[in-house]
Amino acid sequence: MLSELLLTEIARLNDKDELPLHRQLYEALRRAMLDGKLAAGDRLPSSRELTADLKLSRNTVVAALSQLSVEGYLVSRVGSGTYVSDTLPRATNRPRSGTTATHPDDLSERGVSLSSSFCATQLEVQPFTPGICDFSAFPVALWQRLQNKHWRMTYPDMLDYSSSGGYAPLRRAVADYLRVFRSVPLDVDQVIITSGTQQSLELCAQMLADHGDTVWIEDPAYWGAVKAFMATGLKLHPVRVDEQGIAPTSDDEQAAPRIIYTTPSHQYPTGAVMSLARRQQLLTLAAAHNAWVLEDDYDSEFRFSGPPISSLAGLDREERVLYLGSFSKVLYPGLKLGYLVVPKRLVSAFKQAHYDLNRPGQMPLQAALAEFIELGHFASSLRRARQSYAQRRQCLLEALAPCLADGKTQISGAEQGLHLCLRLPPEVDDRALAETLGQKGILVRPLSAYCLQRKDLRGLVIGYGYATLEDIQRYGPELAHMVCQELRKFSA
């Protein structure tokens, strides 16, 4: 009986992987015990009997039994034989590891929420999806040469973790760029290189707030920030966004914030640009509540009309703004390098925590990026990207023009970034419309899907960063046609 079971299990293992014979027998016996087919206290046949029944060499059988004995699955009793250990865990009817079923007790409440709401797979899909950039033009050969150069030159300390906040020349390049182009007053020491905006958000949440503290977050919201704050145990307080950005009221102040998260230069996803008056109001509120402001300047490099918008950090006199940026939009997402600018009084604590929590490294990669910037390649890539995205943006705006004819719809957020928002009348079901468009291969996202509490917003969030000019020329008119069809249903 046991021999037949083991032969079946060994045949199954052979179908999946070519393991050594002694390992196949070990796995077959181990699985039989864990599945309850061999119960605690059961006596095994002798090694000679197993050798004969399984037609294996005795060395193979002895090796498998010895390993199981060493690991505590089997116990030998002198003069009696070999038995299944009494300490073996009981078999259960729970799904085996590797199955797709999730047991109700597998996840915490936070885990369930993180895995079922504001999922990237629901909010970011190519080609018209917002938040995606075109990295097909990235100079891969040049990048490989720079990386190879720094790998050849690498000193032992470059292969270790970094406790300094990142590669010094890269931090200096970031500081120079932000001072000139974003009007951020800072010293090099205030720049911390991270693995991207998500890590920057998590580090800020961990360092600036305790579990259960309140974070003000824009409504509608950037899904990545929602996830980061949920994961760190903060209490989300949605604050409505209007045409001037986040718009806190006296009612919002009843939920005093510890952190205020905002995307002032190009609100995600509506595209609203925060006015100067609103920026000053937000900084005043932050000071009054002893709160920290996280300024996510995620796509400030791409502005197509009007003068550049200065950063919120550039107005900060109380040193309450932490500035977050990333290289993903300009270079390529998989680079996984971003930066965080913290007030001077927080530098030491943030660097220490970043080292302890995240064990930052990738110094050769950071060195290659620093040289990429110093040699002017970053500026060239940015200039080419601006030109390419400007063409795509204009093409998309022209394609969407028919949707604006009746005055019921409008476009917001087209002055900057890699997406725009086509605002629809409140009676339109934007989720159903997005689903219908998706069935035609036109992948956009409903504005209402980004909302936390509010029920009044309808629209389509349309990205043009990844879509080629040809795709926009082909699908843009069809998108506009289907939107117009939907609008006509309510025009009677």
C-alpha cells in the first residue's frame, strides 16, 4: 500500500521536475506525512523492504530516510523499527500552498483592504492609461555603457548599503535641478535617494505619524498614496478637490491632520493646478495644526502651456513641506529611483530610519544616473520627451474636440503632465462607459473610480504618455465618437 502511494508520488514529481532519486523519495514520504496519509506513530517498512518494493538502490532509500530522521519527521526505535514522529503537524483541509484560493483568515483587515481596493491593475493599463510614460525611446545602449563603466570601477564600499542618503554626486545633481527648475531652497544634505515615490511616501508616513493619526488626502486621490497610508496604519480623511486643487474647509479642520498629502502642480487625477492663494492657505493650516505637507511633484517636468509652476516647497518658510520626486516618468519605470527632500531638522533622523528600514543600496546604478545627468543626457532625454508628449497631447485634444461642442463636457489638466481628464455630466455612468470603451480596446479610467467619498464626479482619465501618436490618431476619434454617443442619450 505504502509502496504504491510512494511510486505514484514519485511519478508526479518526475512530471514536474527532475530531482535526484533520493530526493524524490524524500519528497514523496514527506508529502505523505504532511497530508495525513502516513499518520503519527505509523511504522515504516524497513529499508530493505522499501528497496525491493520501489526497485531503488539501498543507498538511495537510506539517504532519504536519514534526511527525514535528521529533520524530525521520523524516529528510530532500536529493535523495533522506524516510525512517523508524534510531533508531526496535523493534516488539515486548507488549500495547499500554490493554490489561488485565499482563506478568510489568511490576511489581516489591512491586507484585505490593500489587496481589494484602489488596485493598480484596475487603474493603470496601457495604452491610454494615465500615469504611464513612453520609455521606448530611452537610450538603452548608452545607459548600458555607463552602468558597465561604473561596475568596472566599483570599489567595495559601493557594493554595501548606503547610510549617507545616496550617492553624493546624484544627490548634488538633484539639488541643482530642483533649485533651478522647481525653486526649491535646499542643501545637498537634505536630498535622500529612495527607490521611488512609494518608498518615499511610506518613509514619511512611518517617520511623521503614528498608527491611527489622520492624513488629509485629496479626493479624488492618487491610488499609490492611498495604499501607502493604508499600509502604515494612518486614518484617511478625504478633502475635496476643486479647480484650484485641494480645498479644505472648517469641517475638515475638525479632523486635525498630522500629514497633508497633495499634488499641487498637477492634481492626480483631475489635473487641477493649485492657486497661489490656496497654497498659502494650505501652508497656514499646516502650521496651525503642526502638520507636515507632502508635496508629490510627480510630473512637473512636463508643462506645455503657460509659465512653469513653482513648487509648494518654494513658498515654505516654516520648513513643513517634504518634497517628493521620481525619475520614472523621464527615464523608465523599472529604474526605481526617486528622491525625497526633507527639512534640515529631520535629515539625520530620516537617513537613519531609511538605512534601518530599507537598507538602501544600488550605488553603481546611482553613479551611472549621476553621470547620465552630468553629461547632459538627462536634459536631452527630457527635451525629446517634452516634444514627443506635446505632439501626442495636441493630437488627443484635437480628437476630443467634438466632445466639447455642446458645452456639457470640459477638459481639465491638459496644460501639464502625461494625462488629461475629460469631465462628464453627473448623469453619465463613467464606469460603464470606460468598460464599454475597454471592450473596443480603448483603455481609459473612470474618474469616479479615484474618489474616496464624493459621488459627484464623472469623467474619463486619459493618458497619452504611453500611447503612440499613431494609436492616438487611430483610437482618439473613436473614443470621441463613443463619448458623444453616450452624451446624446441625455440630450433629449
